Amino acid sequence: MADYYPPLGFHFKVEFNAFPGEYAFQSVAGLSVEMETEQIAEGGENRFKHKVPVRSKYPKLVLKRGLLVDSEIIRWCRNALENFEFEPTDLIVKLLNEEHQPLMSWNVVHAYPVKWNISDFDAEKNQLVIETLELNYNYFNVM
């Protein structure tokens, strides 16, 4: 009989379809979905309004990692943000087990960069420079 425990969230990787080999990120945020609703008033019913589902809504996907000076992903981001040349791509976020095999995967569809941020430089601190990528996307599928 297998033991079932909630998985740990520190063992994961991000695979961009367009950029193989670049998958080491320190954190991933924004894998959530929310249902938008619309209120409809019914004639003669004054106690409540009906709430009906309209569409799914996805937040920005936020990826963080140590700054890589020569990175295809950053060239892709800069090309979009500086030259307004967008090339959407799909990516997969994989939560891994202790054997480095996927427990769950999120296939993120039609992602493109909307923000690139570099952490502050501070001569009084000894820490890595962190880059943050914010991506819009259409939706994701859990695999």
C-alpha cells in the first residue's frame, strides 16, 4: 500500500517549448484559475440575484531565478518588451518527486512576456541578482 503525503513545493522545473535547456527557476507563482460570474436580476425576485458563470480568468505567471547574462528566454523577453515583437510560446511547469519524475504538470498555453524585472543592487548585501519574468497566458491544463 502506498503512503500518500502532500508533495513538497521546492522540487520543480519549468520547460519552455521554444527554449530547451533553460528550466531552473527559483519560484513560480500564478498557477490559479478563477471563474468570473455575472449577476442577473429576476423580475419579481428581490431577495437575491442569480450568479451565472461567464469565463475562466487566469493571473500573470511570475517566474523568478538568478540572473543569467546570456539567456535565450531573456532575449525573447527583451525582444517583446523593447521591440514590440511578440512570439507567444507554450511552457510546462512540472512538480517533481524524489526520483525527479513529474508528479503533476501544468501546460501553460500561449505565454508571452509583459514584464521583466531585476532585483535591486545593494553594496551592503551579499546576495544574488534575481530576475523576475511576468507572463500573460491564455490558460493552462493540468496533466
